[in-house]
Amino acid sequence: MSSEKIEEITVSSAPSNNAGISEKSEKKGAEIIEHEHVEMKEDVPPELEALLHTDPAVGLTTAEVQKRMADFGRNELAEVKRNPILKFLSFFTGAIAYLIELACIFAAVVKHWLDFGIILALLFVNAFIGFIEEARAESALDALKQTLALKAKAWRDGQFIEVDVGDLVPGDVIGLRLGDIIPADARLLGISVMGGETEGTLSVDQSALTGESLPIEKKKGDTVYSSSVVKQGQMLAVVTKTGSNTFIGRAANLISITVEQGHFQKIVNAIGNFLILITTVLVSIIFIYQMVKFRHTPDGEFLTVLGHVLVLTVAAIPVGLPTVLSVTMAVGAKQLAAKKVIVKRLTAVEEMASVSVLCSDKTGTLTLNELTFDEPYLCDGYTKNDILLLSYLSAEPGANDPIESAVRFAAETDLEILKSRPNKHEVPGYKVTGFVPFNPNTKMSNATVVINETNEVFRVAKGAPQVIIKLVGGNDDAVHAVNTLAGRGLRALGVARTIPGDLETYELVGMITLLDPPRPDSAETIRRCNEYGVEVKMITGDQLIIAKEVAHRLGMSRVILDAGHLVDPDKSDEEVTQHCERADGFAQVIPEHKYRVVELLQKRGLLVGMTGDGVNDAPALKKANVGIAVHGCTDAARSAADIVLLAPGLSTIVDGITTSRAIFQRMRSYALYRITSTVHFLMFFFCITLIEDWQMSAILLILIALLNDAATLVIAVDNAKISQKPDKWRLGQLITLSLVLGTLLTAASFAHYYIAKDVFHFDSEKIATVMYLHISSCPHFVIFSTRLSGYFWENIPSITFIIAVLGTQVFAMLISIYGLLTPKIGWGWGVTIICISLGYFVFLDFVKVQLFRYWSFELTAKLWPSKTRRTKLQDRKAYAINHARIVGNISKVRKVVIMSRVLLAFKKKSSTKAIEV
């Protein structure tokens, strides 16, 4: 790397200061490099273009408006509402729900009304929990409609009249003034509202639409977008697009088409499909076996056999699985609400734990969305307080301009003479006798000031850097300073004052620098997210140089790409996706680009979170696995999101991540326990039915299912170990472990059965008591092991959880000992079975730890070497090698840059000493 290149990197990444610029002060005749704003391209079809040449003094006729209304429709967004009844019924869908509903029907057919009532109650409890928790969700399209203006001024039949926004059509000539919400996409005509030609511009705030932090100056021929706000100026415009064809309309369309099944529903359905498969196969075999064996006998009647297998099915299937998971998420949602994180979609609680990429909007999310003072460039003899005071004296009081507001706020905050003044409209010691506001033609403002103590008069000029530098007769150092600042995305304003005794000769004071600064907690939040394995990507509608500067200040890498990379026709989707994975952010994006980033990352198999506050963020918020609307967001963003932050900034997101991961661990623990129990239950009763033709009474089977599921509800408040990386369900691992544990539990059940039958010669009813207590306790204690991947003693359960689980087993033991519902077995057998169950749980815990320790995707690919797994494993290895190489190269470059900075610092110090000598 050349020394010139190193110096360029060092200067561009270092904080702004006078010395940093002086290295290039020897160059003469320097010119300010103009960084033009990159305007979004708006395509207008030729057939529509032909309709836009309306006479601005006459407007459209009533007949033309009616014809175009028939062709293009009303200027409003299509309204799509979901029937609340259908929404409630949707909670009865899914693999497990269908199996439970089928069991409910069979219970009614065989008139097992107790089973029927229990199953039906659990179904409705689960549905009500989900429906009530999500009832607060608003319609995103309704919110988008609220951002539109209700009335607009338009030329119709030669008259400038007020019309409803919904009645606007392409070709309408509308008037736009200060404070107006722009009612439709329109092209500026360069004509004032009064009818005369104007060379002025329109200052438009479209931050909520595009994410740009500063108001944009729009001139004749530029497009202004529906729902943005006019901040300065006035002009006529011709409507180009209305309704769903507008910029905001396309955003609404993206929201309406995003109706994909959530990640959590996919996981639950995958678990459900597995359980349905084994339950259906094994129960069907038992049904056929009993129908054949007991044919022509009362025990072989269809309804009798169906009743037997129904009881087995009800006891086996995870009737409480949806309810337990919903209650766990609901408790978590309340915990998050206490931290000012409001959950609108219940399943987002679980999905947030698995998010590995967080795409964040910049303006208003990572930054304050307030133009503020940054470190100024100062000429010799002037201080920061001097430039603040002079800027304040030349600022227009009460101006509705973000730059003037930033100047006045900074001065009033930092200058002591402005803090304690009795009259807020005066500056102690100074009097402004003349003021010329900012003029778009001269590009500067001017104030005449008298110093009260000496009656000395001087003038202050503040404006565009090139204008002020020309006013003082040129200054190459200042030109280089402005270019360097502009290269870092900082907007500069020049400040000059007249020399004493001459009101026509100006000298340069310095350059004000303005930036939408990062929130105080944003850098720390990004760092903590990275610690938890969540990569943060900044996505903004702002210019590329601004995005890079903000990324640098947030401690992120400056690998920010412009939106063109996302729609490059010369690159495949695979290449674009790789860019999305490697980039730290994207700039100059529109809603479609944000949506595409999320979509591409999701296709890679990543779970993506998206934060934002504006209309432009709404489609991506809806598309993301977890959409997060930040404090102060628009109604559109709030409605499209799954989670809403009530506290400013992103710091509460870390609370959301840790809480959601704790909730995930509880849900995963229960799912592993419940699948294991189901596998054990079905394997044992399938085998024992076919081998010994033995059955347990229906009341005992139902009691096992009810007591154990009721006890596990308290898992929602159990202690949980928070993982340092995004959580994943790893269904292959989950099911394999369940099969292993279920098989070992089945072996223990056979041991209990045959010892009771062949060693102690218990009769069938007494065997049922032994097996009831064993099947109630042994699988149930396994939940102490499934709570975490390590040994059970590494994280002690909560007291509530211990009492609930042990309490149900004490109850089951007392029933067995005293024979309340079944023949008694006495204290000896009762205590022994419980102790064996506790000891066996410790053995199963050891098996679980070893399985987790040696389990990996590489092992899976070797044991089940499918083509997909082999390809995925090769891709992972290649990516790991490439990533290590990139990290190594970056580390080398950073070392070179640090060394160059040290050398430049020594060089500067040596030069300073030489000058002093």
C-alpha cells in the first residue's frame, strides 16, 4: 500500500481538526468538490407522460378528471382487512391442532365426555391466549392512509380550488406551500402558486419516506413524493402518480403481500408432523391388531376398540404443547413490557431469540434525526465559542429551518452569556441592527451587529462554503477542509466577519459542521448485540458518504454499499446475497431495496430482525422475521412491526434479546421433554400391547397427561441460562435426542413391568399401579435435564418450578401408596419407584450431555450423507476459510493504518517544534 494511499485513509478517517487539513495547505487554486444529492429515479411510462402537459393556469376540466378517475381510480390506498372471526379460527390450524381436533371428534363419537371436555378446553385456551395477545395489532394499511393529506389545492376549470385528496388524478396541477403534506407523487413545474416563474426551490422533508436525515432541495422538474412535508418554499406541481402507484403506495403493496408463515409456526408444525406420524402409525397398528384379535367378541366391536386407542392417543399426543408454549411466550411478553418493549405478535418473542442479523434503519433509529453541531473548522485566532456566537447573531430568529434551529440550539446550550440572559430575544453586549435572511440566489444570510460597550459595528455572513470563501477572497486551507468534511458526509457552512473599521472587507472565521449524530447509546448497543452473536447492518436512504461517517462513529466497519449493488443486472442472486451477508450496511435505498435485503438474507436461512421508524421501513418491518418499531415511529411502522420500543434508541433491544433467549430455552426445554415423553409413551404401550396384550385404565392414563402438563406450565417462570449466540431449534438434534431418551425410558418401563410381573408376581391391576407411578415420575423428572444442554446442576431451577414438578409426583406417589384410584402398593414400592426415577434421570442427563457434546452438522452429514447436507457442509468449510482470510487481511491493513497515523503524528510534532525554534 502506497504512503499516499495510507495518508488518504488516515486523514479521511481521523476526526476533523485544523492540523489534519494543514498537510495539504501548500496546494494553491483549490476548488470545492461538489457532492450532488443522488435523486431517486422515477419512471413515468410514455402513455402517462402524455397526460401530464396540463396548462398550469387552467388545470383539468371536470370531464377530464372523471375520465382519468375511471382509468386510474381514486387517490387512496387499497384497504385490506382481516375478518376477526377468521383470525380467531386461524389459531385452530396447524399439525398438532388438527390431531387434537381429530381426537376431540373421536371422543365425542365414543362418548368419552370427560376427554372431550378436557381436549376442547385446551384448544380454546390456546386460541384465546394467542388471539388476545395479538388483538392490539393495528392494520398497517390504515396507518399508511393516516399519513396522507386530506385536502389539496388544485387548478380545475380555470379556478384554484380545494379538493379532496382522493379526487386527485394524474395531470392535476396542485399548489404546494410551507407545511403542506404532499398529497400525491408530483413533478415540480418551477411556477409559483401565484402563477409567475420562480427560480426558487422547495425544501421537502421526506425522512419518514426515504430515511434521508436532511430536508432535500427540490427544483423545477424534480419529483416530490406523497406524504412528505414541505419545509420551505412554494410551487405548483403536476400530479404524476396516485393511489397504489405512488412511492408510498408501492410500500403499502409490499406490506399487503407479506403474509408468509412465521418461523415459530413452521417449527411447531414440524414437531407436530413428526408426532402425528409416529402416533398415527403406532395407534393404527394397535387398532388393527385389536380389531383382528378380538373379532366376533364384545371387545372387538369398532367403538370399543376405538375408545381404547382414543385414550392412548389423548395421553400420548401433546395436547398441552401449544398451550404451554403460548403461556410461556405470554409471560415473556409481560416481562418485556416491563422493560418498555411491547410485543404485538406473540410468536415474535420466540423468533427474536433466533435472530442472527439485525438490519437497522439509520435516521431516527441509530441517529437522533436532529441536525446538530459537530466539531467546527476554525481559522487562526478564533475559538469554538467565537464561531458559535457569530453564527447565532446571523441566525434568523424563529425560522422553520433545521440548520438555523441547530445553530441556535448549539449556541444556547454551550455559551454562558446565552444561558443566563434575562431577555431571550437579546444577546448581552450585542445588538443586531440589520438582518438579511438567507437568499437562495446569494446562498447566504447577513447580519449587522453593534458591540454595546464600544459602539463598534461589524457584519457577519453565514452561508454556503464556496460563497463565503469567495467573499473573503479565497482560502485554500478552508477549501481542503470543506472537501475533507464533505468526503466524510458532514455538511459545512462558512462563517465570516468584517475586519475592524471596514464593513466591506471580510475575514474567514471558520466552517460550521452539521450532522445527524448517533444516539448516545447506539454504539454500545451495537457492541452488545455483537457480543450476543447478532450482526448489525445499517440500511439507510441517506447518501453513501454520510452512511460511512455514521458507521465509523458507531464503531462499525465502513463496508457500506450503495443500493445499486442490490439491483445490479450483471450479478446473480447468489452474488448479491453474498454482498448482503458481508456488507455492514447499504445507503441510498428505497423501501423496495430494504425489503430485498431482508428477503435475500432470509433465503440464506438467516432469521432477520429489522428496526425502523418511518413509512419507508414498513415493508421491511413486515417482511422481517421480527419487525421492531422504535420510539417515536410513524403509525405505519408501528402497525407493520411485531415489537414496539417505547424507550428512545435501541438499548432496549438487548433486553429483548436476552429475555427472548431465556424464553426460548424454556420452550425448547418443554418441547424436548414433551417429545421424549410422547416417544416413550407410544413405544412402551405399542410394544406391551402387542407382546402382553396389557392395558392401563383410562383414568390413570388421563391423570398422567393432565398432572404432568399442568405442572410444566410453570416452566414459563423457570430460571434459564441465556446463550451467547442466536438460538436454533435444530430439529434433527431435538428429535434424535428425544428418540434416544425415549428408548432408554422405554427400557426402564419394561424393567419395571417384568420385575413387578415375574419377580414379585403382581396381578394385572397392581402392575397398573406400579406402571402408573413409574410413567408419571420417570419421564417427568427428565424435564430437569432438558432445561439446558449442560449438566442439570449448572443452572438451578426456580423454587416455583421445583415445587410444581415434585408436588405432582408426591401426589402421584400418595395415590399409588394408598390406592385412591387403583390398588395400593405401599410405602416401600412408592418411595423406591420415585428414587429409581430420580437416579435414572441423572443417568439420562449424562447421556444428553454426551450427545450434545459430540453432535455437529458435520457428524449429521457423515451419518446421513444426503446431497444437500454434503453441499451445505462444503459451503460452510469454504466460507470459514474465506472469512478467516478476509479477517486476516483486514487486521493487516489496520496495523498499517495505525502505524501510518503514528508516523504522521511524529512528523507533525517535529514540524511544530521546528516552527517554534
